[in-house]
Amino acid sequence: MTRILLSDDRSDFVRLDEAVPDIILEIRYYSTFNFIGDRIDGYGAPVALMTKQAAAALQKAGQAAAALGYRLKVFDAYRPQCAVDHFMRWAADADDTRMKEYFYPELDKHVLIPQGYISEHSGHTRGSTLDLTLFDMKAERDVDIGGPFDWFGERSHPAYTGITEEQHRMRMTLREIMLDSGFLPYEAEWWHFTLKDEPYPDTYFTFPVCLWKEGSR
């Protein structure tokens, strides 16, 4: 069994808006438009953080996207353990279904943990995983990718067939950009990618998503 390490050391993390030119941030867990309906614990600022290694790879992805007329739009990156704990508490509360029609209309809430949609540990907490889409610079809007971010269900699978050819093409475009930049996909979520050679594969970080001065710890 893999040993899980907890750490509050943020010295190897950077802000994506500073590390990746032209990135767009829409940090859903800082807002209330997410599957819970509240700001999530640990999100003290609408910023995205990642390890320096992941940010460097994402800079390459941003350049590849720009060459095709797109920008990267990030919904979530590093996620502190307290946020994951918040997810687990919410999942155990059968009465709180405020956002069901927007994010899990086809599922009963009690299946979200057994089916793996919510779990006590997240790859995001290791600092090299992010959720993102493509923004079309010419059309000035997100690309139509055939399903919303954080939708719990088969529609979110990258290979889902119940979408148009163009929507599927855009999913594959995002996937190819990220694969070519050193990230691995997750087969249940079209938006989810993890740095192939993540520097902290066994470490789960606990510091909050917030602003800090350069050099502070």
C-alpha cells in the first residue's frame, strides 16, 4: 500500500497566471457555481497554483493552443486537502442536492462516492493535476466540447459518442495538446490532466489556495 504524505510546503508551487502567458482562469471552487453550491474550503483567492514542473509543461501547452487560435481556460489546479474533505462531507449529506440539476441530474447522490466521483484523496492535491478547456480567440468564447465541466456521468468521458463530430474533434484537440506537452488524460473526464512525471506522486499538500509574496512560506 502506498504511503500518503501530507505537506504544507508551498515552495515548489507557482501561480499559473504568472507562469503561463494568456491563460484564462475561472476558478469554480472559489465561486458558488460548482456541484456543491458554496465556495469550497481552502479557496481563499481566485487563483490557480501548480508545481513549477507542471506549470512549465502547461506553458508549452499554452503555446500549442495559441498556434491553433485558442487559449487555455483553467477551472481548477492545485486543490488543498481541506477542499477534498469538504467534498466528502457534502457527499455524505443526503439532503443537500441544491446543484443536482446542473451537475448530476442522471445520478442519485448516494452513488457519487461508490462510483468514484468523490473520493477522500485527489490527484489535484499533489499539485500537478488541472482541469481546463479551450477558449476560441476568434469567437471569443469557450469551445463547444459537448458537455460542461464537472458533469457527473458518461457525457464527460472523452470517448463519449453521444456528441457531434465537431464536439468530439475539440475534445481530441485539447487532449492532443496536453499529451504533446507531457500530461496524461483521465478517461472519465475530458477536462482532467496530470503531468506524466509529476514531482510529488505520493505527497498531498495542505496549504490553502491563496495569494502570497514571493519568497514567503
